[in-house]
Amino acid sequence: MILLFTSPQCAWCDVVKDMVETECDSIGETTRLHEIDVERHTHIAETYGVLTVPTLVSGSHSLSGVPCSDDLRSFLFQSIAGRPLNEDEDARSVLRSARHKKHQSNGRRPQVKANSFLREKGRDKERTCTEPSEMSCRH
């Protein structure tokens, strides 16, 4: 199961969704993709630590932004390798997983505001991208 965190204003979210579906078809995988609107389901986004959209989450793996094909393929293979064989994947399991994850991490991780996080990241690395599809490949 892969979670795709989106928002109605996200222009790249549909692009990433199409990329995931195309890549799954090319490797012969039928992984379920659940879209989660971060504006309607803020508690789920907070639980998974989502700061930007689009963000893909599967198990302990996540991928933010518009990935290049190599990064997306790697993410999908990690997702496939890390899931149980007889996993029942539906919308309720997403909510149960979010509640369980939130319960486990309750009080253990400090909350970080998005603006301060982005400022810190900006000091460490400056991103240089020539095309939107390379956003997660070059730093």
C-alpha cells in the first residue's frame, strides 16, 4: 500500500500519481495507491510527518516532491519488498495504521514547524533543478 499525500492546489500531485501508476504497470505490480488530502486529513499528514505535497509514503519509506524515474522505481521496490504478502489494504487500514503510528510516537518526537524546517534545509543545501522531473535528484 502506498499513500500519496496531496492537496487541491497541488499542480504536481496528478503528475506524481500518473508516474506511480505508469511505473507500477511497467514492473508488473498492482500496489494500491491511496490519495490523502492533507487539508481534509491533517491528523494523518501530521502522523506521517508530511511537510510538503506531493509526498509518497509506504511503511517506513517516504519520497517528497516530483521524483526522477530512478528514485521512484527504488521507492516502489522498497515498498514491494517491505510489505506482508497477505496484507488487507483498504481505507480503514490506513486510518488504523495512522492511529497506531501516532500512538507509538506520542511524546517521543518534537514537533517541527514547516517554515523553520525549510529554512534549516535551505542553509544545508541549495537545490538546482533544470526540469521539474529532476526535483528530487539534484541537490
